Amino acid sequence: MEELVITPTSRFDYAWHQEFMQAVEQAMAMPQGEVRIDMQSVEYLDSSAIGMLVLLYKRTLRQGLVLSIINAQGFALDLLKSASIEQIYELNP
């Protein structure tokens, strides 16, 4: 099983969009496996980051990939929970 780990920087916002889209393309090329978003370094995220996470989910839905967010903490974790992201991602703080 393949695994892709995406590691956003301390500010996960629109400025990170291009890098994230490259990772989305990598994920779409995976026939099966797991995509983990490692948020250990993320101190700030905004609605564009939530949108990017939803986009990854929608683009890979048919592939049956396992999507998870790991190491989220503080403000980032609170925002993810308030956005109910655990409905589409496994959330493992």
C-alpha cells in the first residue's frame, strides 16, 4: 500500500495552495493507499486550508484512499473540529 505524507508549513493558508495542489496530483496518481496530512508544524490555518482539504477529499473519493490528519494541535485542531473535518478525514491529533 502506498503512502503520501503532506506536511504544510506553520501557516497553512492560500499561500500554500500551489504546493498542496502538486500533492493532490500525486495522490490522484495513487491506485490505493493512504494520504496523511501531518500538521505538527501548523500554527495557523484559515478557510482556504479547509477548502484545500475538502478538495483533496473530493478529488480522491473514487479511489478509496484513506485520508488522515495527524499531529494537529492548538488552534489548528480547534478549527478542524469546528469545521467537522473528522467527517471526511481520520483525525489523529
